[in-house]
Amino acid sequence: MRGAVVRNCVVAGVNGAITLTLLLIAPLGLAAVITNTALITASTLVVGIAADGVVRWLGPARSPSGRFSAPSALDSVDRSRPPSN
């Protein structure tokens, strides 16, 4: 979890730095450059966190110990009927 937050912050920072560089070249006022850079950095961070949530939601289930839970042979047993002999 902590690694994902660091990765998202680094990606947002790099994206903000690229945006700042490009906007400083354009003939805009300083307030517009700072505002746009801050908004793009924040939106990159939010989208990165949301994407991590989607990946976590789509990923395999984990047991409470943090390990992947493998399906057992008992998972396919139909317990709604009594066993047939």
C-alpha cells in the first residue's frame, strides 16, 4: 500500500513538472501556469489512486494472512443436498 502511494506521488510530481515546463514556454500569466500545474498534479494523483483501487478490486481474493487463497476441493461440493451413497 505504501509503495503505491509513493509511486502515485512520484508519477504526479513528474507529470506536474512536465506540465510546468510546457506552460512556462506558453505566453500565459504566472497564476494560470501555477493553477494549471497544481490541478494537473492533483488530478494525476487522484486518477492513480483510483486506478490502484480498480486493480485491487479486480485482483484475486486474499486470505487474512495476506496470501492468495487457493480454491480447495471442498469449494465445489454442493452442500444444499445430502450426500449420496
